[in-house]
Amino acid sequence: MHAGAAYIGATGRGVMFVYFGTLLILGVVLVLIADLLLRPGNFTIERITVVSDMPSKDHKRVQRIVWKNINGNYFTVDLGGIERALEQVPGIYQATVRRIWPDRLRVTVQPSTALAEWQGFNQHGDPVERALINLSPDVLVTVVPRLAGSAGRQRQVLKMYLDTAKLLHSVGLEVARLRQGENGEWRAQVQFDSKRPDALIMLLLGRHHPVSRVKRFTRVFSLALSERVSELARVDLRYERGLAVSWRVRTSATHVKS
């Protein structure tokens, strides 16, 4: 009885020894493999291929940016970081980077056909941010729109621009300037003649539901104002219903119900 128990105990200890020994060996092997794969000198990136409709000279510019932002080897390189760096470059709307075994990166670039200017202000009205924004290829512009607002509000102002630009484009107008003030009020200057930089109409949109107010303006513009567009100076849409029109050649304002 005691001899059998001793035999089973010795066998159990032997199995446990083999089990833990195997785990230890596997752990060492994994560490060695990880060291081999992750060591910067191994599996280096040797080639970069650019796929894009951009001119060939811009392909070389893209390659230089990618090389500058490679901070690891084939397995550890930060693909997302490279994409973000490329999308900050004027003229590049979207970039996708993929690994191609064994030593190549494939970079697909969708060029931007238009840019917008961004300027961010602090609470004192001083400019503290400046940037160029790559616009989607489906955004049709003939002028560079100038966007402005409080620092850190670039994304919100850009969304407002994209939402209103489509509406205004449908009636032949284009957003030249868009600004959200410190108090949250929106105002836009729209251009009705791309050949004349001064051919602008001021739209006062207020703080609430600015996109709905632009929709209201486009309806009224199509029905009653388009034929006199060159006479328009300012349109105040801060009313719950209707709008007020100020004319270039008149001193009084006209109130139009929608």
C-alpha cells in the first residue's frame, strides 16, 4: 500500500516536471522568436510602393514622408501613424498603408482636389491655430473656403461647412467664409460669382439649427431672390420663421415670410 502510493506520487511529480519543463522551453522559444521579429535590425522595410492618381513627382514626396515616419521593422511599424502623417499633407485626402511580405509597404493615396483654410481663435479673439484642410474629392469648390471658430472646434466647423456647402451649391452659391463666434452664433459669406471676389452675401444664421436655416434660405432664394442676387448684401435668418433681406442699393431691410 505504501509502496504503491509512493510510486503514484513519484509518477505525478515526474508528469508535473515534464509539464512545467515543456512550458519553460516554450516560453524561452517564444521569447527568442519575439526578439528575432521585433529587433529593429531584422525584417527591415526595404521598398515602398505608392498607388495613386497623383503625378509621379508627388509619388516621390509620399515616399519621403513614409520613410520619415517608419519607426520599426516590418512587424512593428505603425501603419496608422504613417496614414495620419500623410493625411496632414495638403493634397492628400486619404491614405491606406498595408504590409506586403517580406519587406514592402503598399501606400494607396486618394488625392484631395480642394483645400479649406482653418483659423482657430482663443477667448480674446487672437488667432492661435492655422491649418489647411483636405476636402473630399466630391466637394466642388471654385474658391478656397475660409473656416474660423474657437480653438479646438475645427471638426465641428468643417462639418457645418460640408452640410451647408451642398445645400448652397444646389442654388448656384458657394461658401467663401464660415465662422462660429465665441457665443456660438454662425455667420457665412456666400459667393454668387466666382470671378468676382467681392460678389458676397452675408448670411446670419444664429446659434440654433443653422443647417435648417440655410435650407430655408435656399427655398426662398430659388423662389424670390435668385434674379436679384447681385443686389443682395445680407440675409438675416435668425427668425423662427422667415428672413430679413438687406439690399446693396437700399438702406432699409425687407422681411420675407417663408
